[in-house]
Amino acid sequence: MSIQNTSLSGRKKQVSNKEMTLGERLYIGAIAGGMATTFKHLFKKKVTINYPEETRPFSPVYRGQHMLMRDEEGRERCTACGLCALSCPAEAITMKAAERKPEEKHLYREEKYAEIYEINMLRCIYCGLCEEACPKQAIYLTKSKKIVKADTNREHFIFGKEQLVMPLDQAIQNTAKSE
Amino acid sequence: MEEAIIIEKSVIIVAVFAITMLFAMYCTLAERKIAAWIQDRRGPNRAGPGGMLQPLADGLKLFAKEEFMPNTPNTFLFVLGPFISMTMALMTSAVIPWGDTLEIAGRKVILQAADINVAMLYVFAVLSVSVYGIMIGGWASNNKYSLISAMRVASQMISYEIAMGLSIVAILMMHSSMSLREIAAGQHEMHWNIFYQPLGFFIFLICSFAETNRTPFDLAECEQELIGGYHTEYSSMRMGFFLFAEYAAMFISSTLLAVLYLGAYNYPGMTWAAENWGENTANIIGIAVLFIKICFFIFLYMWVRWTIPRFRYDQLMNLGWKTLIPLAILNIVVTAVVLLLNR
């Protein structure tokens, strides 16, 4: 078989320029075939997702809003080393470190923690370099399964710890699962 | 007695008007739903349960729009266009037999607004006038696209009305009557015209598509070339009237198809039903049967619209003049020969 005639998919069709027969020129068969196709589609499963009520599942590697993780005891993992801010190509991350007090041992994992941790979501390009740079596995873009919502006010795009830190109930669930 | 007739006819006229409007309204929703389903989508489902209030929302939107008037010297004709379209679309329904007689309070009520003996001629007269709505509207818009569209509609209507009229002649020969009531009565039980006149039915169906400006004959409003055609310059409820008239015309044309070829209100076992359950019950079932047939044709209109692409202009003219008219004449000749041999 010559290379012109091979069809790896099995769907290749030779096009010809021959005169149509009377039956073909009436187009009745073709129209009936078309109508049958559209009729079949009437009963097919609809591909539309009813958006606000239903949402499409995120891919496991989808990079959305960042999340500052808690460990299995519910303590914040971040130690405010600043490597994420350093690695950030968009200069979106700022933080201020503070020292942990003895009575805060149940809140923070390390002796130093981020008192203020801010990400400017307008600057962020969601590249995930902060996630790679973090030595404490404290920041992830794939965990929150959230998209940063649109807004009309620029100030609202600077997300602080209250938006970024993993919610406590989620941490409790994680702990329950690991036990 | 006279008053009874006036009341009876008024009720029928109001009912027919309301039903036509209701059908036209829900045709817009049905069209969008069927379009969506054929394309694997869901269609409008936000206004009311399952989108049932969508036509109301659409109407409300059109009422709230600005009434734009283009810079045209013919403001009167511009306003007249949609008015004619709408009136003519509704006028045909006057002669359609919606069912056999009903006996109410000892009176035989004919379910028809006007039983005239030239009903077929009346239908064709009204159909011919209905093209004026689009033509006048398109011409008065003072817009080149509208004008092209108007010219296309005019030539298309003239071409297809001939074939349509000729395909009907065979039926008139069979029933030797022009009254739609007698044609409907002549198709009792399963003696539907479609079984005797399959070719005629086919021609009439194709011409109906052309007469109502539905795909594949919607050259008048092809969005790609003519940005909407004759209603390019229209807005608000005037535009709504044009669009609404199209659906009303579709409903009426489906009714005509059902009455002329699919046996109107007749169904197999009608005499049996009349003997066992009484005339009235049998005839009420007949009305329901007629509406089922109408719904089938409306569905067919929409189904075809989302299946077959638009004709090119020369193809349209070729089909009309070189195929349908000779076929219709052949149909008349064959019918005449068969009728003569059977006499």
C-alpha cells in the first residue's frame, strides 16, 4: 500500500469529483441522515454545567488562591523565612516576622512566625515558585481549590492572613483523617 | 338566535386569537430549547421553572427598549411594516376548522370563525399580502441591507407561491371544494390526503418553509450577509412584532399543513368513539389530535432549522422554478388522470 492511501486512524476518505447520481442530487437521503443525526443529539447528555449551582472540579494540579498550611496539630507551618518573597518573580509577597511567645506554642510550629503575611493577588502570576521555594511546606496554590474573585477595588486584592491561612475546620478534618 | 351566533363567534375568535398568541409565545421558547438540545446544551432555564417564563421576560425586555427611528422619509410605512406582518399572520386563522361541531346547550357550534366556501383562495390571498409587511418595512428602513432583504423576500415569495398553489390544486380536484371545512371532513378516519398526495404534501411542505422564511429558506434575514435583513433598523416592540409574526405565521402554516394533508381533526377510530362515547367527546379528542399534529409540524420546522444550512440564492430560485413547479404540474396531471379513470 502506498503512503497516500494509508490511514492510521481508519477514517480517511478518498474525495472524488465524479458526477452525482440522480438519487444523490435529490439530497433526500442526505437530508434524512442529517435529521437523524440532530434527532439523536436531542437526547444526548448535556455538556452544560449549571454554573453557580454546580462547578467544574478543579484539576489536582490547578494553581489557584494560595493557602498557608497548618500541620496535623493545627499549628501554622510558616516560619517567616522570606524565601517565598525572595523567589517571587512578581514581587507579590510581603511579610513581617515575629517571635513566638511560650503560651503560643499551640498556634505556631516554629519559634518564629509571620505576624503579617500579604500577597497582592493582582501582582501574583500563579507560577508556584513560592510553593517550590518553601522549606517548611507552608504555602500551596493547589490546596485551596479557590479562584481569586474579581473585584472593583484594588485594595481588596491584597490578601492577608485571614484569607490565606487554612481554615481551622479544614485543619481539624485533616487531623481526623490522618488519625 | 342572532345573538347566540354573535356570542358563539366572538368566543371562537377570542379563543383562536389567544391560542395563536400563546403558541407563538411558547414557540420562541421551544425554538431556543430545541436549538439547545440539538447542540447538547440546556437552553434557557433561569426564568421560572425550566425557563417557562422566558417568553414573558423576552417580551418585557422588548417593551423596555428604546424605540429607535432611522433617518427615513417614510415614517408611516416604517411603522406600517410590522403591523401588516402581524395582522396578516393572524388573519389566516379565521378560516381554519379547529374541530368538528360541538353540541352546547342544544346548539351545534361549528368550531371555525368563518366557514367560507373560498377558504383556500382566502388563505392564499392573505399569504400574498403578508409579504408586504416585510417588503414595506425593509424598504422604509432606508438601509441597503434591509432593501436587499426585502427584494429577496419578494422574489422568493412569488416563486414559491406558484408551486404552493399548484400543489393545492390536486387537493381541490380530489375534494371538489375550496372550503377547508369540507376538505377536513373529506379526510375522515384515516383517509388523510398525505396518503393520496405524498408528492403534493412534499411540495407544499417545502413551500411552507419558504413562505414562512424559515431555514433553509431564510435568505431574508441571513445574519452573516444582511445583519438581520429587513429588521436591521427595527428595535423595541416593532422588532418584537416582526419576530412574533414569524412565529405566528409558523403556527398558522403548521395548522394549514395539518388540516390540508394530515387529516385535520380526524383520527382513526373517530366514528367508533362517536358511537360509544358520544359526539362531543369524540370531537374534543379531535381538537386535541389537531393540536398534536400542529405541534409535530412546529417541531419539524425547528428540527429542520437546526439541521439544514441555508440555500444560496440561485439554488433557491432553481429549486423553486425548475424542480418544484414542474413536479407540482406533474402531480396535477397524474391526479387528474387517476380521478378520471376512477370515475
